[in-house]
Amino acid sequence: MLQIKDMKKSFGKNEVVKGISFSIEKGESFGLLGPNGAGKSTTISMICGLLPVDAGEIVVAGKSVKTDPMNVKKKIGVVPQDIALYPTMSAKDNLIFWGKMYGLTGSQAKKRGAEVLEYVGLTERAKDKIETFSGGMKRRINIGAALMHKPELLIMDEPTVGIDPQSRNHILETVKKLNQEGMTVIYTSHYMEEVDYLCERIGIVDHGRMIALGTKQELCNRLTSGTVITLELNEVTSEFVTLVNDLPFVEQVVTKNETVEIFVTDANLAIGETVSKAVTSGLAVQSVHVREPNLESLFLQLTGRSLRD
Amino acid sequence: MKCFTIAWKDLNLRLKDRKGFLMMILMPLILTAILGAALSGVMGGDEKLPITTVGVVLQDRDELAKTFVEEVLKSKDVNEFIKVRSVSSEEKARQLLKEEKMDAAIVIPAKWNEHLKDGRLKELTLLTDPGKSLQASIVESITTSFIDKVVTLAVSSKVVMEQLAASTPAMTGKLDMGQAATEIAGKLQVQKKTWESTVSETPIGKRSVSSSQYYAAAMAAMFLLYNITIGAKSLLNERETETLARLMSTPTSRMQIVFGKFLGTFYFAVVQFTVFTITTHFAFHIDWGKNIVQTATVGLVYSFAVAGLSMLIAVLIKQEKTADLISGIGIQISAVLGGSMLPLSVFPNIMQKMANITPNKWVLTSFIDIMSGTTWNALVLPITVLLMIGVISLSIGSAKFKLQ
């Protein structure tokens, strides 16, 4: 469905995307992860044809974005991060408008609009203006607008930002259902659990490069450390970090404010030793957490940053 | 065509925007009513001229003086506002003026037309009340107009007769000079009948329109101008709210998007103009001229020009705040310079020339021309200028249009 080869993009002298390559099979659900400024949005904008690529090639359903952008756009549905709807228009009118923009006729757009409203669970609010909707409902219509033309590839850029858990669950269920019905999905999010729930394969982007790519299991297997210990201290000193780093069973130490994430190969030995080093350094230990490694851990290990940084 | 879908969407959004509706439709109607009523005494047109009692002192039974009094001052065209009163002497006339029993007096000397064959008339005396300048200027205008015509006709007939007399047919007796003189005299009589129509009513500038008509045209010109910023803001807003990015992610070409946004502004301007002209016509009895096709054409090309300018402004500025600033300052300057606040005729020549850079000047003068009756030929220049403004602005706007 999607093939990207050595895609590059610069803004002036700032190279934002530095040769990303990956491909997605038809019907696959793909998670694209990366901290802010990693190049995710630029990558998505180039796939959608909103930004021209400087180098490389993007092919969607056999059509090149560079040479046949209109046909590519017909196959893609984009759910932007922001609510890209007209607030003073009703939900139904918004959907009909976007349907027409995707090439549906008036009657087709009306029919499909009703179906989409049903799909996102907002039929009873069809005639209400978007500005009267809650954040979650707006998000659902925002997704609905991208579904009007039944796209082959649905690209969702953080579609659940700032919404209530109920709407979030509804959106996740909707996306899961769409994927199960055969729609190819690219999903970017700051919420690792969403990607974990929805996506079969995951790509992690940082500093304009794809630093990890594979299935969840493949990525977790890349983790060299068996366990992650999280220490919450009154403060974090460089002396303490150096002491911990020197321990033989410690793979990596990542700090954030008063929290230290320690990737270790032997949790039993590490807990006592790391707490002891903290006390020796004159630090007060507020809490200790031990957990199995997951995507979040991998992300932290690969980028040195947490996903929401 | 997706551009029509975009335009229709924009039109609907604007029509449903109450604040915008008040600003763009109701405000010009209210201002037209206020300005038209407040300045009705200053301007001519439909407004009635003050009734002016004119005393006439005839110092003998001169034929020309009799013609002036009977066929001009007492003619049915002016007798609605000119009342003639015979006065026996100049002294008596002065006294009556002082007592405010008359507004002006004309003292016609004896043998007034004695030197007419030399192309001049004896000087008559016009007595006026300084406190009644409007009445004085009306009487002076009528009198001067009559004298000018008489002198012109006398001089031209004298020249024609001299030329004829010196011509070969006359010398050889082939031309009957008596018959020729009679024919010329007949033609001059026809000319005489048009004297009355040369009396003007102190109109605004050079055209005879009422203040209500003028300000209706001026408000239409000014408030349609606001479509420049409204149209530009609409595109900027689409950019800020990411709907523009979404539009560009659909299989819709850049040109269709730009043209759709342009058409949306054009549609609204046309609706605004149509509602305004119809409402002012029926509610305020504004006469927009006999030729409705001319009015509609000028309204359409002006809408085209402002819609084009909105696209130009949209690509030149980055933020809605800047558009508001342009709206606050730029349009007000254009409105003043283009004659929407005060008639252009009160401005110095340099400002009248500068007004040519404002689109509202072209549309305002066109409307005024149409109101007072004009030919299509006279409208070719303003229509061309407005079309060019629209085409050039839209072309630059389309060429420079970007997502960010």
C-alpha cells in the first residue's frame, strides 16, 4: 500500500527528514512514534502531498506522490492533529462538504455522511453546529470527514489529543474496526498504549531518522535490559548518575526532573544497589517502581527521551 | 467543479454569521439613511429648492426683458420655486428686500438689448439678501444662463448672416437672404426653448443627484470594500485552523481552492450589493438610475475587483490581525479618498487625481453617472479599470498562494 524510499526534506539549512525508508502492506495498521520535532508530521505531510519531497520517492497504491498527486490523494484519508472543521457548520454539512471535496456527488455525500455519522456515533447530533460539540465529539467528526470517500489508506496524526477517556475509547474502537474491515492505517500518537493496542508494526522516528522498525515483539526483543527501575528522588545529581552507571548490571540511565529510569539486566541486585547509591549520595528516595520493559521503555532507551517530552 | 462547492460553503458561512450580516448589510443601510437625511439640505436632486420671490424692475418695455420675465422667470419649469413680483423702481426693490418681502430683485435697464447686435447686453443689477445666498445663487444662475444664451445666439446669428452675405450665392442673387434669415431665426427659436433646461440646481460636483442617492452609492462602494479584508481573513482563517491543509490533502487543485475562495467573496459581495440596492430602492426610494443593467454591471465588476483584491491581500499578509488593521486603516483611507465620506468635488485637484487609485472611486462615480443618466461609452473606462484590478489581483494572489 505504501512504499517510502530514502525520503528527505529540509527547511532552509535544517534537514528535518534524513532519508527515511519503510513500507506498509495493505490492511496493515502501522504506528509511527517519535518525540516532538522528530520529523513525524513532516513525514506525514509528504505522504499526503502537502509538502514536496526533496529527495526519495513515495508510492501509495502504486501511484507516485510526486508524479500523480491527485490520484494518491483520492486513496488517502487524512485526520489532522487539529480539528480541521468549520465550527459554525453542522456536523452533517461538514461531512457533506468534505465528501464533495473528495469527489463525491451531492447525493453520494449526503448518503455517505449519514453512514459516517452512524459510524462515529453522532447521528443524533447531525444538525448541531460543530462549535457546540465537546472535544471528543469534534474529534470523532474530524475522523469522520476523512472517511467520507472510503479511503484505502487512513493517516491519523494524534487523533486523541485532549479528549475524555470515553471519546478516546470510542475513537480507538472505531479505528480498530476500520482496520479489521481492511483499511490500512498509519497512526501517530504520544500515547504508547494506543499504538500498542492498535498497531501491528511500529516505526520510531527521531532526529529525522527511522531508528527502529518492526512488530511490537521484534522491537521489545531489541531491548537489551530485562527490567526498568524507576527511582523518584528529592533531586538527581550527576554524581549519583555516574555511580549508578558504573554498576555492572546497569545498561542505561535516563533522567527526567527528579525521576531516574534505570535499565538493568538483574532487577534483584539492582534495586538494593541503586537505592544504596542514592542514600550514599545523600539523596532521599521518594519511591521505587519496577516494571517489565515495553514500547515506552524501548522508546526511552532509543531516544533518551520519554514519548511525551 | 469543487471551486463552486468551496464558494457556496463560504457564502453560507458568511450569510449565517450574524455579526457579519449586521456589519455588511444593515450598517450601510443605516448609514445611508442617516447621512442622506442629515445632508439633504446641502445637496440637490430630489430635494425641493427653496421658494424664491424675485422682484423685477423693468425700466422700459424692452422685448428681450419681456421674454426673460415671461418665458424664463415665469416658465412652468421654474414657477414651482420662483415667484415673480413686479416692482416699480430700484429703490422700492431695495426697501422690499430689506423688509424681507422678497428674496432677490433684478433691475433690468432701459433698452437692455440696445447693443445686442454688437454681442453684448447692458449690465443689469441683481439685488440680493446676504442672508439668502442659496436663493441669490439660484436667481443669478437663471439670469446668467439667459444672458449667456442670448449673447451666444446673437453673435452666432450675426456671424452666420455675415458669412452668407459674403458668399457667392448671395452675391449672385441665388440665395434669398430674407428666407435664410427667417430659417436661422426659426432655428434660434428652437434653441430658445431649451433655455430653461440650462438652469442647474446646485448639484453635488457636476451631477444632479440627491444626497440620499449619493450616500447610497457611497455606502455601497465603501461597504463592498470590506469584502477585501473579509475574503482575505477567510483564507487566513482556513490556514490557521488547518482546514486549508485539509483542503489541500483532498484531490482538489491549488487553483480550484484559490478560485473557490475568490468566488465565495465575489458571491457575497454580489448578494450584499443586490440586497443593498433593492432595500434602498424600496425602503428609502433611492433612484439607482433608469438603466438597471448598467447598475448591475458596475456592481458585478466592482464585486469582482474586491474579490480579486481579497486574494491579493490574503497572500501578502500572514495574520488575521494584520487584515483587521488593513480593514481599520486602509479601507477608511480608501473610503475617504474615493469619495465615500465626502463628495470628491470638495477635494483639491491633487486628491481627486489620487482618488483614481481607489476602486471605490471608480464605482462611486459610475453609480452617480448612472443615476444621472449616462451612456455605456462613459462606463467603459471604469468597468475596464475595475476588471483589471480584479484580474491582476487574482492572478498575483493565485501565483503567490501557498499552504503556509
